[in-house]
Amino acid sequence: MDLSKLQAIRDAESADFIVRDPATDAPVIILTLAGPTHPARVALTKKYEGQLGTALARASDPRKALQRSFLEVADPEVRAERDMELLMVATLGWKSADGSPADQPYDATTMESLYREKAWLRKQVREKLADDEGFTQRSPTSS
């Protein structure tokens, strides 16, 4: 067994993702996305875990509190807002589709508007964020 091959692959805090036109598959823009080990995504995960922990700790009946938490997350409006929060926390920047700097500097307000208007964009980015393997990189090899 050669552990050096395994050790050469490490988590990347972020990765570039090519957003594609859903009709033509042509590159539209490149987004830099935070991976699961990026501090901003780790903090968001801890925030939601903390909210659940607090609700359970304060509840006289933890089973009912857990059930309420699951029902809250099942609420389409709550789910949509949490989804938007993840998209915004995870989107770190953008570049032109050819990799050159964008004509307009990254702006979170513009990005949020794009996410809210374009379901296909949200879908592509959510799928990338769910693919943990897409946030790995090979370490330089040592001799």
C-alpha cells in the first residue's frame, strides 16, 4: 500500500466552478466557491447545529423540539432562505468564462439577485457544493 498517493490529495478550501448555459452548455461565468472545509461554510454548519442544540436544550420534551426543528426545515420558505444563505456564504467571487477578470467586480448584492432570479443557476451551484470531491487538489509531490 502506497500512502503517499493518498497523502498527496488534500481538501481545498475553495474551487472554481464553470457555470454553463442550461440550453447550450456553453460556459457563462466562473464562480469561486467555498468548499466544505472553508471557514465560512464551517461557521454556517456550526450555526445551524447550534440552533438545533439550543432548541433541544431549552425544550421540556426534546423529541417534540426535534420534530419542530425538522418541520421548520421542511417548510419551503425556511428551506429557500437557508439555501440562499448557503449559496451566498459559499460564493466567494467570479471571473469571466474565459478565466480573465470580470468586467464588473464581484458584488454580493448582484450575486444574490442572480440567485433569486435564476433557478437553473441555483441548481448548478447547489450540485457543485454537494460534491465534496470537487473540492480536492493534489499536493506538490516531494522526492
